[in-house]
Amino acid sequence: MTIVAKVWIDEDCITCDACQDICPEVFEVNDDTSKILAAVRTDGKFDRNEGGSLMAGTLGAEYGEMILEAAEACPVEVIKFELVTDGAEAAAEPAPAAEAAVEAAAPAAAVATGGSEAFQALMGGDRSLAIFFGSQTGNAAGLADKTAKLAADYGLVPTVYDMDGFDAAKLSTHARTLIITSTWGEGEMPDNAETLWNTVNSAKPSLSNVHFSICAIGDTSYDEFCKAGTDWDEKYVELGATRVQEIQLCDVDFDTPWSQWVSKALPIIACVDESGTLQEVLLDEMIEYGAGTSDEIADGDFAPGAVLKADLSITLSLFRYCPAANESGWDTIACAVPGHATVEDLLTAIQQDVDGSFAFRRGSGNGTATSGVRVNGRVVLADLANISDLVGEDGQLKVEPLPGYPVVRDLVVDYSGYEANRSESKPWLRADPREGATLLNGSPMGTMEPAMASTLHAMTDVTSYQLLHAMSDTVPFDVDYKGPAVLLQNWTRTLDPRTGEEQKAEMAKMINGENGIWSEADMASIARYGAEGRTASKALNAARSHLLNVNNYTGPHGRLVKWYGRSVKWSGNVNETTLYRQVLGPVGLLSNIFDGVSARMVLGFTRTGAPPIRSLQALLLPPAGVGKIPNMINSKVEAHHEVVSLFNEIDQRF
């Protein structure tokens, strides 16, 4: 038997009357669009049902077949629906056009036949719940998914929304709202919440019909502990919303306080009826219902079904390596996977159902540091990354081991080289003797200002150092290179005010040494891996800048920077020719005369990435010819006198 839980109309309806002709009991077409009649909905409204109101009573069963027929007849395919099939598995069409909804489909609510009449009326109305997350590293997103699963116990129909891209004007349409957010940097919003926060502050939408509660994740070592969460809490109250449960502030160990919050927030927000009124007198019955001890829960058509996100059809290319035969290759497998599945879920299914000899590292489900793999060119933690976020538009999913590590078998890599480099660098704290408090073993107890602690924490805010090591383009080709992960740990330790002077000197020498930070040609290769890569590359570039200054711009890298500054100051040009002459000198020019490099530089030409014939033309044609230096390299410096003044102010060595 086909039962429609809810039906809605997407944008771009062409008002063709096909749906109304087939099922006039549900659809009505006007001049602009088709709409869902109020008589068949629990919210009693007459619109396209963008809010996802459920079908009233047994109408989802009575008109189910006709709704499916109307959807199939729609020429532009804008009729969408969710199915509940006899309380078993429910297939879900894509969710309504709601910005960045992570859980596109949710289970239909159970109808309680036990308890008071008021409780039954409450459970028979609209039971939608919006769960918003603001997440920098995925922790808040993970808690949002867990909260959604628990919400079904209270007859709620949850939808998880990523704050990124969500329309602030629609916040007021969610009478039941839970927010789970982390805090980033010095009390800032996570990247995915920043735009929505700014919009809410400027637009100030009325939230007078909204009931809410907030769970905030933070770190007590920061001055602005959980500030993003407290900001949302204060803002919702300011805009007229009603707080049903006090905000929960969670430290880095957030599982226990989150559990305490969700056990209180869900039953109370489940007592908000479809009109937006909190029925607090029903709280005891709701808690009993959520615990599964109520006398009667309806079976049959309206029992909650397992509604999953739509499957993705993918073509999996899986790297394989057999150490016994010393052979490697690729397995290609066509399969369908749930949209919410992680990479580890897919790998586990391959191991259990396709090839039991397949090897990979499992994680805990919360982002295990050693569960890294490379998927479609991105390095990710297999137990945390969702397939839907990684698969290409063509349905291709290429999974291979992390780069930069020896492969043991299939996707299992050997981390011992990284661990050896880390141990050899001795990044653990070694403080100098000092007066004051000591530990039980007699070692001095260092101190640190909260602002410095926040700075160091932000510089090392990466999920996995093993993953950071694999982000480097240099690691796979230079076995002696320490790697960005080891360098980052040592650099931040040198900035720690508790670190002893001898240890700082040792670490600085290692960072500036032959296999240290200068081995990585360009930190942009690390930055391209997203927020964590940008965090690490920014810190490592700061280390380079510091080393250049303390070493008085000596050595090849220091001389390059110094003479580049002089070339800009003296010539008034960002000119590669001038730089080349200043750095290499006449001997350098002569040494390159036979390969044409010096000639091109002297005449004002450089390589442009064009075919080889262009380089030959550049030796013969005037500067206006084909091979001249692009303007972005050989161009005048604007406001040159200001540049000179700036160089003189910063450092006379320029």
C-alpha cells in the first residue's frame, strides 16, 4: 500500500493543470503555480507546502496512488513527496527547496493513541523540528545528526540544516528550533555560520513564534568560551523567540554535556504544538512517551518508518596493493550507497560483501586521526567524511591511500616515518628551572596567558597531524623532509612561553635546517586542502618570516627576499630581470648564457608557459613581441615613493 507522508511543489511550476486534472482533491492550480489544498494538510495552509506539512489523517493513504500519478505526469517534475510504506522502509524524494538541508528526508511522526486527549491532539499535528549546526571541524554537524535520530523518539520529524546558505527570512517558519554550534578563533562564528549570523544581525527577522534551545561547543582555555553559542542564544531572545531550555556550554569533551542537554531539550520542545504554543503541562507525558513506556503507540500505516536519504549511484575506483606479490592496481565497482554514508561505511561494505581480504583502517566514527585516505584528490578521515560531499558530478569516486606514506596493504599506510620524525624533534614541553609552583616530580609548572593559549590553539586547530603530513607536495619526493605536521608542532612549541630557552634554540635550528621548513617550496600546496590546510600554511609562513628576520636575511632564501626588496625599491619595477641580475650577479648570468635564460632576462623576457618556439622568438623580437614578460611580473610599482618609504621604515637592509 502506498502512503504519502507529505507532498510539496518545487519552484518553476508551469501551471499546466496536469496535477489538478489527476488529483483535484490535493492540487489546485492558479495563475502562478500549483498549490496543495489546506484540507489535506495538518497545518491548514494553502500554498506550495514548502514547510513540509504532513498529510492530514488517512488522506496520505487515500490519495497516495493519485499523488504519485500526478507527480509522474508533471512535465517539469516539480511535484515532490515522501512515502511511508506500511511502516517498513520509506523511499524519499529530494527535500523541498530549503537551503543546505543536510537531512533531506525525515520519518513521519508516530500517532499516540494512549495518554490524554490533549496529548493525542498534540501528537496528531505538525511535528517538524529544525536542527541547525555551525561547525568548523565537523563536531557540531555530528551532534546535529545524533540529535535528529533521538528526536524521532518524541514523535518529531527532524530536518538538519547546515547554516551555510540558509535563508535568514525562513528562520521564523521553524516553530521548533535547536541550534548546535562551535566557536572559532577568538569567539568568532564557524565559517559556515558567519554569513547567516551577519544577515540576521542586519535584517533582524521577527522570531516571536519560535521556541528554541542551544548547545554550544567550545574550549575553556579560550577567553571567549562558547561565544558563538551564547551570541545565538541572546540574539534569538532579542528577536522575540522563547527559550525552552537553558543553553548548554560544552568543553572539548562535549559528549556528556550534549547528552544532558538533548535529554532535556527534546521532550520540552516536543511539547510545542502546531500553533507554536508550548504545552508545558504535557511534559511528563512526553517524557514517558519518549522513554517508550506509554501504554499505546499506534501500529500500522502511521508507525514511524525508516526514511533514508536517497541513494547515490557511484562508480568506485579502489586502490589495491598486495605486499606478498608486490603488485598494485585498481578495482572498479559500480554500486549504490545511501547519501548519508561515510567513506568508512562504503569501505566496510566492500570488505564484508565483495572482498574479505580488502584492508583499511577503521575509525571510531568521530574523526580518528589515523583513518585518513585520499578521495577524489582530497585527503579526508574515512570515518568522518560523507560520500555525498566527495563524489564527483559524474558519479566517480576514487579512493586511494594517503600520499607521502609507504603503503602496507591496500589503503593501510605506515605512519612510523612520521612518528619517528616527531619523536626525534622532541616536541614535548621542556621548561627551564624557575621559582614558583612545581609538579609532584619537582618539575616547574609553567604559566600561559589566555590570549597566548588561544593563539597557539588556533594555529594548531587541525583534526589530524597525520592528515596534515599528507597534504604536502614535498613529502612524497623527499624522504628526509620533516614534513609540515612536525614543523607546525615544533614551531608552536617555540612560541609557548613555558618552553625553555635551550629547547627553543634546538627547535629553531631544526626548523631552519636542511630538512626543515625551506624544503617545502610553496605552502599553497597545503592551503588548497581547505580550512585546516590554510590554518597550517599560515602558521608555517609566519615561521618563515620569523626565521628570515632573526637570521638577518642571510642564506640563499634571505638573500632572495632582500634583493627582491631592493630591486623593487631601486628600479620602481616588479621586474624579474632586475631580480635575476641582483641575486645571481655577473657569474650567474654567464653560467646560464648557453641555455638562453640569461639572454631572455637581459632583454626583458621570461618563460610564459607557451610552446618552445615562443622562447626562440623572444630572443629576436623587441620587447613588444610575443615573448615579453607579462605585465603582472614586469610592471611599474604604483606610488613608488610610498613603497620606498615603507621599506626604509621597516628595515634599512632593504
